[in-house]
Amino acid sequence: MSDQKREAWKIFQIIAEFVDGFEQLSHIKPAVSVYGSARLNEDHPDYQRAEAISLALSNAGFSVISGGGPGIMEAANKGAFKGPSSSIGLNILLPHEQQSNPYQDVSLNFRHFFARKVMFVKYATAYVVLPGGYGTLDELAEILTLVQTGKTRKIPIILVNKEFWNGLIDWFSNTLVATGTLKKEDLDLFQLCETPEEVLTAIFDFYEQRGFAPSAEEEEILLEL
């Protein structure tokens, strides 16, 4: 098969990933997307923190979406799996490192990062971001950019573990804001929390004056992701 034909058939594979994701995730609202490193084991405090936060979210009625792999992704699914709400894993096929964890009520497999990213954003009522590496930073930058530019609705973006994130936030303020590449008010797009109680309070405070469901205007925005 020629390269041109292979690329043409790839379009159908991409469409299939979107259709499968839309069909399986349309019922999970409200949901919270939880991120963090694949490399932290169950003895690590951030693994334990992710599990506790996800259990609290599940008990509060939120489905929990993670990347479906090991580390903090596993902790997020495990915590949600213990609770009454759905535990969702958006697994990505990688040459190494990514293996599906067993704590998933709904498990989807993706070949393409961009299709997977849409699923994280489209159904999220909030983002909870724990310590991680390049992948976690990529997802954090993605949601910050989408909210900043109005390409998705504004939702709570919560960074967990102040000690880990303070250096990055200082760089945002002292370098990006100082040089004019970021506006000072852009720092208000996220907040820091430490405990499950603080995370839940941040989410419920945000939605106190409105429901979790997107407004008609926000639905239109989400269609353009």
C-alpha cells in the first residue's frame, strides 16, 4: 500500500477513536480529569494523595478520568474504583512505560495523543494536576492554553502539592509575566490545593452559582475543540 493510501486510511482510524470516545464517555458527567507521573509507586506520598483525592471525588458524585496507566494515573483510578462513581482510563499505546492499570470501569485505548486530549477536556468539570514530568506538563499547558484563549470553557484547574509547583509558578510570575509573555491575570486560571477537602471545596465553590452542566454557549465552544 502506498504512503498516500496509508495516510488516507489513518483518517478512519482517527475518526473511530473520536466516535468511540464520544459514545462511551457521554454519560459520565460530571467528571474530573486527574493527572500525574507514571513513575511514582504506591509508597510515594503523591500516589497516596491522588488515591485519596479521587476517592473523595467519587464519593462526591464525580467520575474520575485518568490516563489509565501506572503511577498517579493508577492511584486516581484506584481511588475512584473504590467509590460509587465511574473510574475511566484513557490509555495510550506507547513503545514503553504505559501499561493499563486494573482499576477502570471504562477503558479506552488511543493511538493518537490529540484524540485522547480532546476526551480529557471535553468531559471535564475540573482538572486536578499532581506532580509529573513532560506528559503532565503538556496536559497542564494544554488546558491552560485552551481556557486562556477561550477555546474551552473555564473550569477549575487545581495543582496539588505546593512544594512541587512553587518553582514553576515563580517562573511564570518572575519571568513570563515580567517579560510580558503572560498577563498577570493569567495566573488566576489555576489554584493550589493540598488535601481532598480543599480540592472538593475549590470545585464546589466554583460551581456554587451554576450547575455542572455546560451552558448552551459553552456547549458550542466544546464543539469547536
